[in-house]
Amino acid sequence: MLDLIIKILILIIAIIVFIALGLPSIVSAVLKSFFICIFTYFEALKFSMGNISVNEINDHNEPAKEKYFFHKQYRDLKNTWFSVDGVNRGKVLLMKKKMYDKGRVNFKKLKAFEISTYIFGNIFRVIYAFVHFLIVTIISIPNYIFYYIIKTLKGIKRARGKLSNVCLHCYEKFQLPHYVCVKCGRVHKKLIPGPYGILRRKCVCGEVIPCAFYSRTDKIKAICPTCSKEVEIRESTPICISVVGPKASGKTSFILSAVNLLLNNISREKNWDAKFLKENLKEDGKIYNVFINSKKFSSEKLLYIYDILGEKFNDKESIKKQKYYKYIDGLIFIIDPSIDMYEINDLLDRFIIALREIRQIKLDKFIPIPIAVVVNKIEELDNNTENLLNEMGGETVIRKINYNFTSYKFFSCNSMANISKEKRYDVEYESEPVKWILSEANRELK
């Protein structure tokens, strides 16, 4: 009985001390903080998912609807992690405001609420963030696997085939064009698999657009990334050949003859499928496009033959304006025996200097572009063109070609006879420079 009375007295004293120290309010604050922090992470998540950060706008400014499970889920996770602190501080300020409004400020309770909110808030943040990370990662893994498979396979194909495009308006070479939505006219600058879709994406206007080089995009308007003019896009390897020579040297007749040989003779000999696509008229000349394909090729080939006016080679600055020399795959230098050799040497000097400046090649380095030197308008053809050039006083031309280019070969032909079909053997002679320059420009064309 005495023990019971003593225990009751101790309990009463403890309750009096507990109340005297304000412990009930502290416990109340701690419990309230605990239950509030259980839901804080979800409030922060709701806030993060409903807002777009400045970085997100800068990183992804394509006019398309972003897929959630690609990048955005982790941005929301990151934003939620940092937003939890703000939500918790807001809860403390709200508690303080309520106390001031009621005119009863309990500093012990407020401090206990603040400390416990910090502790419980961080504990629940770590737990929820870990669970959040696991959930979005598990959902995203199949999407990432599919993305990397598609990207790797097509990336290998593009790298192996050296797929790219050439603008016929500004002469710039580019990997992918900009695509214009057929419905709203908005420009998609990076129509590739990514955060907006792997095989296709949805424009902000609702139009579904296939991703470039993974689905067919030939029905979508494409524009050059540099000049914004409409371009025709093919999943092919561009092979760019420039024909160089003075005015009236027979460049155009050689090209027409070469195209005719390629379509009717060389393609049959090599078992290629060759088709003439079009002749593009330019202020400074013409560009001829020939499509070449074969079962042995890793990719289709699109031949660009540049026929530039002879006047454009009269000075170095005019040559440097021809932007395609930055990526040209082969050169054909036409020599007309009726033109003074001094003029030919002068043109060759200007051209080599301009080409070195365009490609930023030092004087002690060779120019890594194959060049076929063709002596045109020759009635009696000879296999030893170098001897022919020497007899014409062209030993300086031979020496300059030898000193400046890594790969070169000399040929002779009569392209006018080929066009008029006067001499059968001329066809064989002119086939040689065409076959040689194509084989040097692309290994698959050997």
C-alpha cells in the first residue's frame, strides 16, 4: 500500500514538472511536425511537376511535346528534392504566423516544431526520394534500351555510309536539315530520337511527325539549316566532284559525256543502278546530280558534279567563294591544248593557293583530295598523257600536281567526239578518268 502511494506521488510530481517545463506543447509540436512531414514530399512533387524551370526551357526549345519518361522524370525528382526544404520552411512560417495572429506565441513549441520539421523532413525526403528514383528508373529502363538500340544501329549505318546532305543553294554540307511541320509551319531543328519521341514526335499543334532517318520523312518539308531554303533530302552518301578549268576548255562537254558514260557504260560494267536525277542551274554554273546504287553498297550514293563558269577561276577570291571546296571528294582539272600553257599554270597556281586556304592546309602538307588531270580535245589519243603534256610545255603543271596532291593521275580524251559518237574508242578513253576519280572519292565505287 505504501509503495502504491509513493508511485502515485512520483507520477503526480512528474506531471507537475512536465507541465511546468511546457513539455506538452513540445510533444504536440513534435507530433504535428511528424504528420506534416509525411506529406511534404508529395506537395513538393506536385509543385515541381506543375512548373517548368528556366534550364528546361533553354535545353529543350523544340516545338514538340516532351515525353515524360526520358529526361523530365529526373528533372522533377531533382526539383522535388530541393523543393522539400522550401515547403518545410513555409510550414514553420505558417505556424509562427498563426501564433502571432492569436496573440499567443509559444517559443518553446515553435522551436520544437522547427527542429523536428527539419529532422523529420530530411528523413522522409531521403526515403521518398529513393523510392521515387526506383519507380521512375524501372519504368524508364525499357524506353532507354529501345532508344540506345535504335540510336546505335542507325548511328553505325550513318557513320559507315558517311550519310549527309548538301544544300544546292548555299553549298553548305550538313548532317540533318530542319523540318517544317506541315500543319502549323513550326520549324523542328533536331528531328531525331530523344526526349520528344524515339520513332516519332508530336508537334505542339498536335501533328505527329516521324523522326529523321528512322522513319520516312520524304513527305515533310525540309530546309537547309544555314540558308533556310527548301532542300530535297535522301538517305545517301554525297560524292562531290568539281570540274576545274579555264573558260572554253570543254568542262561542260566533258561532264555531259561523263554522265552519259556513267549511265550507259560504266554502270553496266560495274553492275550499278545509275539514274540521272536533275540539272541544277546556278548563277555561277550548273550542278548535275546522278543517283548510284548497288546491292554491294552500304548506302546509296548521290553524285554532285559541279560545273562552274571558267570566269570564276580568274581570281583567288572568286574561287574561295565556292564553299563546296570545304568538303569536295574529288577534282577533275581540264586542260585544253589550244589554251596558252602560261594561262593554265596561272589558273592552277591560284586554285592550289585558294584550296589550301579553304581547307587550311599548310604549304609543307599534301592536299588530301584526288585529282584527275584530263587533257581534252585530243584527236590522236595516247596512254602516256604525261609525255603529251611535256610536248605541250606542261612540265610545270605535272610538277605542281606532283608537289601538292597525294593522289593524282593524268588522262587524255576527246569529249566532243564522245558526245557526237564519231569515234567508238574515245568512249573507253574517257571512261578511265571517270572510273578513277569515283574510285578515289569513295572506296565502294571501285
